[in-house]
Amino acid sequence: MDSALFQYALRLGDTSLILGHRLSEWCGHGPILEEDIAMSNIALDLIGQARMFLTYAGEIEGEGRDEDALAYHRNERDWRNMIIAEQPNGDFAATMTRQFLVAAWQVELYTALTRSTDERVAAIAAKAIKEVTYHRRHAGEWMVRLGDGTEESRTRLLDALVEFWGYTHELFELDAVEADLVARGVTVPAESLKPAWDAAVNAVLAQATVDRPGDGWSIRGGKDGIHSEHLGYLLAEMQSVPRAYPDARW
């Protein structure tokens, strides 16, 4: 088994699945009907990306686990998603901030992965780039509306930026797993994505008339299965039916 490629496919699939699940929690609770539908559709895009990466991960592993087995029958320490994805939705400003920061990273990552030497990774990235480009634009437009809106919306956006900023550092860290894949041309150094991410984020924050938070703290570990307390609760809900009825067929 190609352990590094397996772990990398899990990282990308898990991040999209967990973020998609978080967005799905807004279904029926959006501030307006159009936005309720938009967030649900973005959640479906992310879950679709997760399906492709987790299916590939199962094939690489070669132990008979498909996308459903990987999604519904792994425990918390077996997940490899970025910690930012599992954080609670909070209010609408928090959800849009988290979505924008992750989508801006995904745009740069998937753009690079379209040139991957792994044909499967490149094909998934080529499909996903169209979706995450819209995700970034959609969330970015809300960042501008909230930041340059009322005093209340501006305060909520600023609070959200401070809350999530420390989680973004994990997105740009290179470890041994990814270094192996960089050497083979499967992916690119994580830190190489940061200048373009910085430029995209700074441009939106400037339009929103808010300052970029400082880099005073950071939290890492999701790539290695070390998570916040929130992931366990999320998985308990997301996995409840397949765990209760493991032999069910839909």
C-alpha cells in the first residue's frame, strides 16, 4: 500500500466531508431561503469531493473499505481533516468566515493538484476547482457585506476572524507524508500555496474594510488524528444511523 498517498487522500476527503457536514447543519435554518439553498448546494459539492477522495483512499488501502466504510465506521483518531473544518458553525458570520478561509485554500490547492503526477488526484482536482472557485466567491461576497455593513455585522465578522485565524496555519504546514508526495510530484509544498492565499484573503478583507488578524496563536494536529472536542460530537451524529444498522441497505 502507498501509505503516504492513502493518508493524503484521507486528509483531503475528510476535510471536505466534515466541512460539508457542518454546512448541512444550516439546512432549513438559513437567514433567507436563497442562502439556505446555496449553503445546502455547497455542502453537496463538498460531500461529492469527499466521496471521490475517500473512494480513491479505499482503493489505495486495498482492504475492501469503500467510501461509506471510511465515512461511517472510523473513530475520531482515525480522521485526518483540518481542525478548522470541524469547528462549530456559530452564527452566520462565523460560518461564512470559516468557509471563505478554507475555500480560498482549496482554490490554490486544487489548482496546483490539476498538475499532479497522479492522474486520479489530478482528475478530482480538475472537477473540484470549478466548485471551490464558486465557494470562495460566494463566501467572499458575504465577508464584504458583513464587514462593510452594520456595526453589528462588522463586529460579528471581526469576532469570527479572530476565532478561526489560528486554525489556518495548519493548512500550510509540510510534514513527512506530504514531503514524500512532493518528491514524487503528486502534490506541492503546502507553504507554496500561502502567498496566493494571502493575496486572495487580503483583497477580500480590504473590500470588507476590516483588518487582518495577527498570527499570535495556532492549533495543529488534524493531519495526525489529533482533534478538538467538537469532532467526536459531530461524528456521533453523522455516523449514528450506519452504526446502529451496519447491515442496512438503502
